[in-house]
Amino acid sequence: MKLLRRQFLCLTTAAAALPVVSRFAGAQSYPTRLVRIVLPFTAGASSDILARLMGQWLSERLGQPFVVENRPGAAGNIATEAVVRASPDGYTLLLAATPAAINATLYEKLNFNFIRDIAPVASIIRTTYVMAVNPTVPAKTVPEFILYANANSGKISMASVGIGSGTHIAGELFKMMTGINMLHVPYRGGGPALTDLLGGQMQVMFVTPVSSIEYIKTGRLRALAVTAATRSDALPDIPAVGEFVPGYEASVWFGVGAPKATPAEIVEKLNKEINAGLADPKTKARLADLGGTPLVGSPADFGKLIADETEKWGKVVKFLGIKAD
């Protein structure tokens, strides 16, 4: 009887350990097939370039294809919900960005809670916006623009890529902190907004460096400032808004998330490889072309960034009373 009892206990212990062993073995061999990186934005955008850059790096490092799937719509909520509802096995990832933190307050009813339902995997980069004006605007500095806006209250049109977008909120924060009054004109995408800014129908826009830098260099747009806390390496001669408006900062971050219950071993493996990519000289050079500063850190670091940004932009959205369409 003692022998039978000992055998039973051994079998029970082994059975209890099976899920742990199975998960560990799965993480060790991960990935064994194609991995999808779901992108909440359209093809061709700077975020699309970033996602494909990191996908290529992970494909080369891990030996399986990491394929970008563009799923724009509803300010990124469609893509996020798709990942939230995906199997938590590491084969569906999300390229998360600042709009996810904004949407948490902007939308009264979402079918998910971003902080609760998406596991932070790794931050990638933080990029700045450029406060750019059409050359017909006489202001050449931020202080001159504030004076010009006050003298033409309500007559200056500010373009954005949509209500609640990063380009919109960056502009609203500027309005809030300077007390100026500008007319917000939301567009359905960056292309049409930039076209009208170049054409003079819009006077100002908080735009990404990737989409504006060539127009700035050729004089078709005038850059007044960047919106990050410090000057950008891509535009070192352009001051930061915060040099004239103390405390102003409106950068955009990107990172990778996964469904909540994704095994920690897989999350750690992805985090390690993404951080290796951020340290790679060639990858760093490509990220610099996007106007980005690498954000190397742990999953916990990325989780804290998401929580801090959600709180920050939640206060701005509530103060301004902005509502989603």
C-alpha cells in the first residue's frame, strides 16, 4: 500500500507540473510559426515604417516571419480590441502608441480597458511632433505666433488628423497652456491635412517629423518648435515649445503589447530581442530617421509609461471637454 501511495503522489506531482513545463517549453521554442503585429494605423505612415522595421528585426532574430497587419479605424480601437480578444499565445501582438492612452478617457464606452487587457511587452521609441506653419503666417518663433494668434483670435485654423488624435491633443494642450484661441479642423488622415497646410487653407499643424521634414528643409513649411521636452536630433536647430511655454511636452511613444494572459516567458523573450534591436547601430540609425529616441526598458517600465501617459492625457481631455465623434 505504501508503494502504491508513493506512486500515486509522484504521478500527482508530475501532473501538476505539466502545465508549467509545457508553458516553459512553449516559450523556449517560441515562435514556431508566423506572428502578426497588428497596427492601428494606415500603411505608409511613420508608425507603419516602424512596425515593419521591428518586424524585420524580430524575423531575423527569431527565425519566423513577423508580419504587419494594418487595421486602422476608430482611432486605433478596432486594432486594440482585435488583439485583446486574440489568443494569448504570443502570435498576435499590437503596435501600441499614445492614442491608446488618450482613448481611455476620450471614449466613454470601450469594450476593453487598455491598461488591464493589454500586457506591456516593450517600449520602442518616443518621437516628437513639429509645430509647423504655412509660410504665409508671419510668425517665425513661438512667442511671435502667440502674439499673432492673440491678435487674430479665432481666425487661425489648426489642422489635425482627427478628433482625439495625438496631433489634435498636442495642439489643444498648446492652446490650453498659452490661452490662445484657434479653430480646430479635423481631417481623416495626415495626407489631406498636410495638403491643406501646404496649400494655405490651414495655418498651423502639429505634425510628425517624417511627413514634414522635407517640406521644412525646402521652405514650404516653417517649423517653429518641436513638442518633445528637449530638442530633436533630427531637427537640432529647432527649439522645443517648452523653452517658451514652461512645462509643455507632447511627444508620442510607440511600443509592443500582447493579450493580457500571454506567458511571461514569451513577453520577456520579445522584450529582450526588441531591446537588442534598439541597441543595434543600423536599427538606431533608421529610428533616428523617424525622429525617434529609443526607449530601452523592461515590460514593467513600459507599463508605467502607459499608466503615466493615460493619467496625463486623461486630465487634458477632461479639462477641455473633448468628445470622440
